[in-house]
Amino acid sequence: MKSQRFQMTLPALLGAAALAAVAPRDAYSEWAARGGHTVTPESSIEQSEHVGVRAHTNFKMFVPAAGMVARQDSPEAVPQASGPPFHGYFYETPASLACIYKLVSPSQDPGCNPNTVTANPTGGAGAIAIVDAYHYPTAASDLTRFSAQFGLPAANLQVVFANGRQPKVNADWNIEAALDIQWAHAMAPQAKIFLVEAASNSFSDLLSAVSVANAQVKSAGSGQVSMSWGGSEFTAETFYDGYFTQAGVVYFASSGDSPGVIWPSTSPFVVSVGGTSISRNSTTGTFQQELAWQSGGGGPSLYEPLPSFQAGLKRIPQTSRATPDVSADADPSTGVWVYASPYWYVVGGTSVAAPIWAGIVNAARSFSPASQNELATLYANRGNTSDFTNIVLGSCGPNQGYLASAGWDFCTGIGSPLGYSGK
């Protein structure tokens, strides 16, 4: 009953505080610095009995301080017709991240303010398959709403039941799936999106869904598979790495939202995606700097051997695979807008970063024959300041013991994306 209560009350909680309308007469600078708190859904909490058996999601939700706000379900809380659904906040939009990551031509707003920038990413080809657990009944209509809100082209979405039957519904995983399909589409709006729904969050069901995703992407010619889930490492994990070796498919996985490493992010056949924080001026919303997200996962693997693409790198123990490889915005307090009917949410976690990277690589038309080819490309270009932003400030890991620094590090890997080259 605990899970059911949480799933029933969380939307009401967020509707009351997080996602609200500030009256147009109020300057958004008045509200930008009010702060808030983070909510971790039950699906993102790993229990000891889950290790090696069940995966967890990697997202958290940010609830801004209430201030002068209205409930989403009240007449006063009418979303704006376009752009950020509610005025006055500096949470990320497709256009604001496109601005920060230089995916569009220089903006008229060099501060990349989410309330003013409008140029969205373009491009995309082939397919991106999103693998998630359980059934998301409003996937198509929610993606349509998200696309219309931010001026994105209509999406080409196909929902696939991995075992041929519609899974049961899980509210937490619905928000995960909403995040994944919406932000993969935002970064590569011309790519076909497959949402492959596993029967449950067991690793056996999710890996079966990966096999189905492999076939879907292969049928589309080539593309990416994005996995925003994972769990603590376990001794048999290397046996299952073979699921991520379909020719013509590149795999992306979240590195986790707590100190340490998770699988499948540690697989050498997967691009591990860590997290950053977006620093903005709390009054103007101007982008200032990208920092390591202190809760992002990363570190040396217990079981995966050192892959060739990491050989010789400083700060990597030359005996084992280390994560992450790359990173992107993941801090819930600098999160992204997500629509999961009937609410708008502000969502963070490395579940955000994985589909963002899958979409960027897709739009770059970097259709590598395998993940290890893609990883070799990323590491070969890691020193190119025109291809990546090397994150040099912040910390993460156990006791915040890992420091972001010049070159590769355990918090952000190579760094965050900068344009499409080098991908």
C-alpha cells in the first residue's frame, strides 16, 4: 500500500507546489531564487533484495518553493501557450539546452534564458529506442502535448510491448518513460522513437525488451538504444553484456543518481552518461557555468575489465572499466520540463542525461557500427574544446571524494556536449 499511496499523492503534491503559474505581471526574477526541495520516487530507490534482480529508475523531481503559486488543477494555473509551461522559472527547455550545448546557431540571447530562447534542435534520422518498464497509456498524447508546447515537430512514435502483451501501469515508470521519449525527441526531432515496454522492472524482462529494441532499431536502418535504468553491480553482470552488441546500434545508459556505479552503465558495450548542474544567475536566468552534479554516479567497476578506449587515461585505474564516459544536465534543481498527463513536472537525474545524449548523437548522424566504435570516437576527440565542455568544478562520489578536473574524471567523464562534431 505504501507504493500506491505514494503514486496517488505525488501528482497532487507537485500540482500544488512545483508546477504553477506566476501571474504575468510579476517579473520572473522575483521568483527565480525561491528554491525548493527534491522528491525521489519509490521507483528510484533500490532495496537490498533488488541487486542483480530488479532495476531502478534514475530520476528525481524538483518541487519549487510554493510562493505565490496556484494549483495546476485550479482555473488560475493555465499554462502558457508556448515555451516554458509556467512563467517565472529557469528550468530547462529544448531550446535552452540547445543554446547551452551549441546545437543551434548563436542565439540572440547569449544567456540562454529558458523564458526567451526559442531555437530548437533539428535533425535526426533512423531510430532511437527507449526501453522502460510497464505500460505508459498516454505516451502518444503526452508527447504530442510536449512537442506542441515547445514548438517541436510532431513525433513519429511507436509503442511496442516487448512480450507481445500490454504490461500493467506503474505511475513512477510513466514519468520515466515520459522523460525519455520527450527528451530524445527534443534532441533529434526527425528520428523515429520506439518506446519498448518491458513487462516489469526485472532485469530479465528489461533485457528481453532490449532484444526487441535491437530488432526495431535494426529494422529502421540504424540508431540508438537509451536505458535510463540500472542497479548496483553484481557478479554475473558480464554475462549479460552481450545484449548490447547488436550491429548498427549504439547504447546509452544512465550512470546513476547516487555515489558509486551501476550496471548496465558499467558495461564496456554501453556509453555511460553522468550528470551535471546548470548554474544560472538567480535573478536574470543567465547561464553561467556547468558544474559536476554532486549526486551523479561514477567510479571504477568491480567486475568489468578495462576497455581499450580507456587505456592510458589518467585517474582511471588501469584494471577496470570506469564511468561515466560523458555527461549532461541531471541536477533536479536545474531540471527539465516533462509532461506526464495531467501534470507538468520538473525532472532531473541521469535519466535526463541519457536520452539527451542519445538524441544528440542521433542528430549528429553518427551511426557507428557498435557502441565501442562510438566510444572510441568520443575518447579520441575528448581534448577538442570545440566538441566537449570539460567540466572542471564540483565533486561527486563517496564522501564527495571525486573532483571534477581537467581531462576525464569520475564525475562527468569527458564532459558535456558542445555541438555535433566529435560525436
